[in-house]
Amino acid sequence: MVKYGHLRCEEIFAMSLLAILEFPDRRLRLKARPVAEITDTIRALAKDMLETMYAAPGIGLAAIQVSQPIQLIVLDISEEKNQPMILINPRLVPLGDERSCYDEGCLSVPGFYETVERPAKVQVQALNEHAEPIEFVAEGLLATCIQHECDHLNGKLFVDYLTTLKRERIRKKLEKQHKDADGRA
Ligand code: GNR
Ligand code: NI
């Protein structure tokens, strides 16, 4: 058995990085549909999404960002990048009135970071990749990240919380970048 660090060789050949849609792509505005059945195909997609997220690097990724408008998100907010979470059909309930601010970024809005205020604490209900119900309370960065990912499932982006002026500036800059990239291709 050939070993590459902690990866076995068949794991390396099985790696696939997915293309991430970028704002203002209209496909990011779709509403994701619930996952009806948690199959090997869904588990394989979740694995590819985690690899894509780690490679980016990012702390979360919603399936809609990789052109699959289904209610599937992955995240890992750990320092060591060894605590992957897969959440399917997630539901959020804000707990209490406390709100917190984080400088947010998004892999679909590369290079831009802005402060967004959200509920500080949320109750999370979802299914894991084995179709088992999971439920927990999220606070801090985890609460922010899960809310950011669940927004994606509703076609919403963090730039929607900004002023129209800021959002339009970001849109124009990204559109120019996309045009320049197309011109080089
Ligand atoms: O990598 C990401 N970092 C981040 C930072 C603050 C708040 C939310 C996020 S999520 C983002 C990855 C992403 O775009 N997920 O949809
Ligand atoms: Ni995002």
C-alpha cells in the first residue's frame, strides 16, 4: 500500500475538486430542495464538497455553490481542520435576542469581507450523512457559519445584508474579473 502522508493512494485518485459558482451567478439565487433520500451519491458529493472546502480554503460550503441546489451543507470551523460536519435538510431556530457581528467572507464572493450581524445563538436540527437526526445549539463562529450556509440554501448571500452601494461595487468588480478571466481563456 502506497502512502502519501495520511492519504491512501486510492483516496488521492478519488479526490475531486468542484467548481464554485461566483456572485452574481443567478444559480446562487435558486432555492435548494430538500434531500429526499440520503444515498451513496449524496455521500460522495458531501465528500467532494469537504475536499473543495478544505482546498479553497474555507470553513463551510453549501451544495448550491457547486451547482447542486439541494439542502446539503458541509463545514469545519476547527483550527486543525479535523472536525468535518455534514448537515442535510438543516433547520435553524434563533435562541434569544443576542446578536453578534463577524467579518464574513464567501467562497462565492472571493476577496471581499464585510461585517454581518446575526443572531448569536441558534438551535440546529438536521440529518447527518447516515440519515440520523442530529440536534445541537451553535454559538460563536459556528452559529455564524451555519446561518451563512443556510442562507445559501434560500438563495441568499452575505452581500444581501450590505447597502446596495456596497453590493453593486462588489458585483461590478467581480463581473470585471470574470470578463478578464474569460478574455484570457
Ligand atoms: O470560508 C468561509 N468563511 C466564513 C467566514 C465568516 C463567515 C462565514 C464564512 S463561510 C465561508 C465559506 C462559504 O462561502 N460558505 O458558504
Ligand atoms: Ni458562502
